[in-house]
Amino acid sequence: MRKQSKVSPYQTIWRWHFYAGIIISPFLLILAVTGSIYLFKPQIEQNLYKDYYEVTAQGEKLSPSMQIQEVKRIHPDAQITKYRQGETPDRSSEIGISTSDGSATVYLDPYTGKSLGELKPEDKFMNKIEEIHGELMAGTTGDRIVELAACWAIVLIVTGLFLWFPRKKDKFSGVFFPRFRKGKSILLRDLHAVPAFWITSGMLFLIMTGLPWSGFWGTNFQNIMTNSGAGYPPSIWSGDAPESVLKTSEIAEVPWAAENLDVPVSALEGFTPLSMIDVVNIAEREGIDPGYTVYIPQDEKGIYTLSAFPDKAQDEVTMHLDQYTGAVLADYRFANYGTVAKVVAMGITLHTGKQFGLINQLISLFICLGIILVVVSGFYLWLKRKPKKEMGAPKGPSILKMKSFLLLMIILSILFPLVGLSLIVVLLLDWLVIKRIPTLNKFLGSE
């Protein structure tokens, strides 16, 4: 390769964009593909599990208590963990059970009491897609990899915008639309850079609305919001907030904003617990939209937890009830959320394509398909341009010599600690290994 007498900051940023892309592109591709599928979860599950979901409305429904008794008859040794009535007359009831074989959901015809079948969480197709999307089916390790890829995608976006930015004010072709008559090489470059520009804001939105779910950044962000007082206002409690060792996420699946909500206890031990019909009546009285799930107390001090996180964030509800008196111990809704919690709640429903129905799904799908196009075109562009015995990365001065870029990376490292940790690893690897092995140094294009 021809030796260059001078290298520019442009080349260094290009170099970082190149290596960030090579490393995280496979993960971005996985996220985009699984995300595209997960967007249509309602339609997919309705087709896959039609026989479990649909019933024929015929007269009066059995009471919730009678439905639960029917499930106990089928599974005498099972523990009943939750109850969800159908949100429409032709929708089955769902009753969660826990047995020695694990947890499952029994789908029951509420008119006849007939079981329509059972599904374990691990057997549901969309649960597997969600597991791949969130943690690559690799538990905590996979979660950290996904979070790292998402955070580095921000670096990819920032460096990509710098490379995309037109150097000539009157230049629009190759910036806002591809050049189809400038040869294959130029077209390949434009099919990577131009779509990347158009989906940048959408991609950044999906990253930022997905991070609150992550195990490291999301958990710490959530704890900061709670501990800083941006979490739960006193108005949600009937009386003083409880001193609890349990968080609501440990006993129920609830909206993001309620996961750190302290769990109260029922006060009157030894009395007869409420029946499920009583709980349903309270839910109706309190104006909770159909489609909520009731989590059943598992001991004498436990409480009923009602959780609703439907399509629109504004309809989210998390409510705790005393299992003996039915007293509302906590009523936490979108109106009670702090500003940050409202933004996150709206972001989550937009991220999953639910907030505005089909139009939301289609817009998010367009972004995901754009990410797939950018990843594939970038990889193909690299393969076409790559020298036989080198990676093909542009040479450039060290990041340590570029104060503005280094400052940007420091800021991103503070905001996203996993970026900072990985950046340290990269710099140490470059200094201790790559620069000391001439062959490797040449292959990777280090200066």
C-alpha cells in the first residue's frame, strides 16, 4: 500500500466507524430482524394461537372464581398464580398455574369452563423472538452484548453523520439520494450512506427507547430515577409508603415505571381472602380497562396486584389490593408518572409498535428494514473494496491526538459505561498487542 505522508482526522473517524461497524453489524442485523418480527406480535400470535384465544359467546360467563375452580379440578396439585379475563366477549380467559414441571397458562372457555389447551412461556414463538432480541438466548451475557452493541451503534451513528456530511454546499446527489449513473462503486457507497442518513433519527430513537429494558444501563437508570425522587409520588399510596423488601417486578409483570414500586402487605391475616369476582368488581369500579392481569397472593401477607399495560401508555395501571378487605393500597397510573417515566412509557409503546396501531408498526418496520439494508450494503461494500492481505481500514492518527473526538468519546463513555469499558479494552489492545506485532499491525491498518 502507498505510504501516506499525512493523515487527516477524517480518516481516523472513518477508521472508528469502520471497525465499530464490522464488530457490531452482526448484532444490529439480529436486532433488526427479530425486531421486525416482534412488531407484529399481536397479529402473529392471533394466527398461531387462534384455537387457544377464540371462543364463541353464548349466554353468561362463568364467574372468575368458578373458572379458577375448574382449572384446580384439572390440575389439583397446581398453584394458581394469575388470572386474566378476556377483553372481548369472544376472547378466552387465561389462568396461570405453577406445578412441579414449571409454569404454564391454561386457556379456558369462560362460557363452558372447557380447557382450550395450555402453553408454557418457553414454548411460545414470540417469547423466543423476544429472548433473542433482548439477550441472544444467552442470559446475562447476551443482555450485556446486546446493550454494548446498542451503545456502540450510537458511536456508529455519530461517526457516520460526520462522514456523510457534504463538503460541498451545492452537493445533493450522494447525500440525500443515491447516484445511479456514476458507476457500481459509487452506487454501492450511496446505497449505504444515503439510507443510513434517512433512518438515523429512527434508529437512534429505537436504541434510546430500548435501553431502559437493558440489564445494566436500564437497571441503573431506573434506580437513579427512583432514588432521585423522580419515581413514585406519595399520592399513589393509601397511607404511608410501605417499608418493603420486595419490588413489584418480583411478584408481577408490570409496566416499566412500576417495576421498582414497593410491595405493601395485607394487614388482616387469618381472615377470608377476597374471591376473584370481588377483585374483578374492584377493577371495574376503579376504571381499569379490560385486558388487565390479576396476580394472586401466594401467602397470608401477600396482596392482589392488578397490572395493565395495553397498547397506549396512557392506559397503564399498577394497583395493589389488600387480599382480605379489598382496600386499594396503591394505585399507580400514567397520570402519576414523573416526566421521565412518562417519556420512557411512551417510548416503550412506540418501540414495540403499539401506541398508534398499524401505522406505528409500519413506520418501525421501515426503520428496521433500513437498518438491514445499511448493514448488508456496508458489509458488501467492505468485501468489494477489501485488499487481499489487509482489513482495508483507513489509516489515521490515534484517537488520543484528536481532542474533540476524544472528548466526544469520553462523554459517550460517561453516559454509557459499557462503551467506556470497551473503549479502554480497545485502546489497551491496540497499545499492548497490535502495535507490537508488525504483521497484525499491517493487517489491521494501524498507524
